[in-house]
Amino acid sequence: MQSSIIQIGNSKGVRLSKEVLIRSGIQKDIDIQVKKEEIKIVPAKKDKKINDFAAASETSFAKDWLRPEEEEAWKSYR
């Protein structure tokens, strides 16, 4: 199946069809794994420690990622 990256507000996203979600068995929460030239979506693990760590990391990284200098630096990749 092919799809396209679409604009969703200030972010980008991929729309998944109902059939894809049914066939995958993924119902709600997901983990996103990233490698060079690859994005993998898998069902989220129910390990609360990992989720707490991810939330703390997101808050920490947001301080750096949401700066105007970062937006400017990443413009060429849009």
C-alpha cells in the first residue's frame, strides 16, 4: 500500500485506512520506532515505566525542539 505524508496543523502525518488498522490489530496506543529511512508503528507496550520515561523525555526534549532557532534550522527539511 502506498500513501502520502500530509499536513496536519503544524505537523505532518500519514492517514491509515480502517482496513490497515484492522489487519494490523492495532487499536489505540502505538510506539513509533525510527531508523534511517524507516518508520515502524507497533502497538504500545503496557509497561508504565517506559511510558513515564517517554513522557519525561518528551518534556525535556521539547525545551530544545520548540525554540525558534530549531524551527529555522529544520526548514530546509520540509
